Amino acid sequence: MRSAAASRRPIFLLSPADCNGKRAQLIANPAAGFDLARRLHSRAGAPLGDVFAFVSGLYFRGKLAYARAFASQPDGIMVITPSDGLRHPDTRIKPADLRRYAAVSIETTNECYRKPLERDLSVLARRLDRDTPVVLLGSLATDKYLEVLRPMLGASLRFPLDFIGLGDMSRGSILLRRAGEGRELKYAVVGDSKLSRAKR
């Protein structure tokens, strides 16, 4: 495995926020008066990345900050969504989009989730350079991402080694710290034996 510094600048795939939680319900409430909620309810909408960072908290905020620090440009960050495939974090969404995401179960047997993701992964795979890593900033604990990602991305799909054995809060803290320090993590090919401990 090559170090991150020796490889090409990565493309990052960010796993989605839980759109059914209390913070999602809060920001989707038209009576909410804070700035991000007002932007979400405006005609222009609010950036997907900002909304998911609010909904998810530290973990997604860390994923987004880290990806912005180390991604290839301009299309080096994509968010996995429950029903719209891959979307750039600057994509504007509205409350109806958030409600639609909340209604879709992220399961590989659910075509509303799987088909749009496969569509966009196919486009991504066709434009990948041979040596460009695609780093999943998300969980390996279930197959809801890997069953779709691995067949289409193969050995390009990577995972941060420092994530092994850590919970979401710890991962978010590491990502924020590394982004602030400008120190990229090392990645392993998904399927490497070193990652077996991460699937728990």
C-alpha cells in the first residue's frame, strides 16, 4: 500500500447524515429561526453539506472539513444521499429534499437508494484515473455502502486506517484535527486484511 502522500489526490465519498433524527426535524420545521434553517426554507435552499453537518453534528462536520482539505478539485467530494445518488456538498437542497431523504431506507435491497447511487458511481468510475484513490469516509460495519461501492470501484476504494476500532465521535475529532494540521491520513484498499477489525 502506498502512502497517501505518494498517491494521487483522492476523491472522497461521504456517507449521509441520518435525516430522521431530532436535528433533521428541527431544521425542517418552517418555524425554526436560526440562519441555516432560514436558508434551507428560502427559495435558493441551503448547501447539502451544511445541512448534513448540522443534522449529523461532529462526524459529518469532520468528514466535510477533511475532504475539503485534501480532495482533488473541483469534483473531489461527493456525498452519498439516500435517494439522489452522489451529490456535491454545495448542491442546494430544500425541506422537501430532506423529507424525501428521510423517507428512504438506506438498504442495498432498496432500489430507490441503490439505483441512483449505481448510476452516479458508473459515471465516476469511467472518469477515474487508474491511480486515483476513492476514499470512503463512512462506516464499514454494514454492507449498505460496500455492496454498491466495491463492485464498481474495485481496488480504487480506500478507507482510513486510523478509523479502525473508533466510534463516530472519535472519527470526527480525528478528521477535524488532521484537516486543521494539514496532515492527511493513510488509507488501505477496502478488503485489505488490516480493515477486518473495522467491520464490527
